[in-house]
Amino acid sequence: MKLTVQKPIFAESASKLVNLAGDHASTILIKKDHWVVDAKSLLGVLALALQPGEEVEVSVEGESGDEFLSELVSSGLFEK
């Protein structure tokens, strides 16, 4: 699913994203341009240097995909 970044994803917000992803057993990948990182990796998420207005694709392989995506949007970090 394509999402738009609402807040810069650095330090605290990156940690929040990684913790949200860590609560799910699914494999969660974030794709930006040629980068593909595991959403459970703090260094990977920080390497993306996500800024407001940028579009990323989030793919979830597993049962909790819809739940994770709704939590991600409700966190205020991203919007659909």
C-alpha cells in the first residue's frame, strides 16, 4: 500500500515506527525509490530519511497486515 509521510521520520518517530512493526509477526517492508528496508530495523528506517510529502510503499506479508497499516496511519506518521 502506498502511504504519504506526514512527519519527518527521525529518532523518536523512527523508534515509534520500529516498535509498531515489532509488535507484529509479519514481514514488513518499506520501499522508497531503490531502497527496500525491514520496518523492524531502526538503522534501515533511519537510512530512508523520510520527509513529509514523500510517498513510500509498505508491504506486509502475514496475517496482521491490515491491522499494522491502520495502526501506522493512526499514529500520525503516515496517511493513505
